[in-house]
Amino acid sequence: MQRLSVLATLFSLLIVSAADGVLLDDFEDGNYTSNPTWSFAPYTSGSQVLVTDDPVRPGNHVHAYRGTVDGHRGLDTSVDMPWAGFDFTTEYMASSAADFNPRFNIDGDGQIRIELRNYHSMQFQITEAGVTHSVSLADIPDNDWWSIHVWHAQGAGLIRGEIHRVADNSLVASLSFEPLVDYVSHAPISHFRMVTQETQWQYVDNICLTPEPSTALLLVAGLFIVGRRHHVAG
Ligand SMILES: [Ca+2]
Ligand SMILES: [Ca+2]
């Protein structure tokens, strides 16, 4: 537990403003409105968002949110960073396998929208410039953390997406495609947004949106993995 606390502090120390080109939030400050600054996403209202105890990982704080029958709920924050080489990770958990649909928008012209959908079949979708790429998902368990990773692999000329189960790092789904947009010369990313319209609680933690990961961030990510395994083993 002590190591988890130290790692959480390290992560918090690396939280800098999105204007510096990095967006990080582990919600350990217990406040979803600041550090970084979040506001209700457009077309959303109400108080169905909060920071709460992690339902399955003691000593951890997470962002919890849910929609209503008539509207989306979610948060939005300003970002100013280049598209080329962007790297997005977050951890996501659904309280109900029958009722989930997180949507993560990396905004600006050339928008990337990342969704897990369960309307007609369960799918992992990445929509780029209005064109949707998707892959089928097996059933999502209740209360099981997944790690979602979407990034611009500049060398390969691809947008890649992967989902791993956090508990054992097993690969859940992956897809890749050649981007329609020239991200190298594109105007910067301006916003990050996460919303849902589902009425069951959904959870998000360890949001990280960066230009190509820095050595420091990779180091912290590695420490987190070590710390988590230590924590699970302990
Ligand atoms: Ca956390
Ligand atoms: Ca905060």
C-alpha cells in the first residue's frame, strides 16, 4: 500500500497543465474540477460525475460517471498539443456488462473518437474524421478494469488501438488503420472529452494524453505496472 501511495504521489507530481503538452489525471486529489481543470462537456448537465473510491482496488481514487435516460454526462478539458505521435491511455471499468458505452474524444479538426459500444454487438470503435473502424469485443465483465491505449504510430503510418485486461495484462482487442488526416502537419489537439449516456456507473482512472511518450512518463508507467503487480501479489 505504501508503494502505491508513493507511486500515486510521483504520478501527481508529473501532472502539469495541458498547455505544456501533457494531460494526466489519476484523481488522487479527490477533485474532478481541478488539477487539471475539467468542466461539464457540451450537451451535458447535472451532477452524475464524482471522484470516489475504486470499487475493486483499495486505496485508489477514480472518476465515476453515468448518464441519464435523456442525456449524456461527462467532462471536458482544454488541451494544446500536436497530433503527430499522440499517445492516449486510460483505464476503464463498467459496473454492468449490460449497460456501458464510454466515449473518449480527442478533439480538434481530425477528431479521434474512441468508444466501447454494446448496442447490437459489443465493439471497440475508433472513429477518425467521421470514418469508423471497429473490432468485435467478447463480453465485458462487470467490475473488471481494462486499459485502453490508442496512439499514432508515426513510423508505421498508422493509428493503433489496443485494450488489455489490467488484472493479467491479457490482450482483449486491437485494431489499426492508416489515418485519413495528415497529423504531422495538422493544427493542434484542442480538447479532450469523456462522456456516456448509460445509466449504470462507469469508472475511469489514470488518463494520460501526451505527444510521443517521454522517458519520464515511460518510467512512471513502468513503476505503476511494478507497483500494481506488487499490490495485487500482496
Ligand atoms: Ca487513481
Ligand atoms: Ca483532479
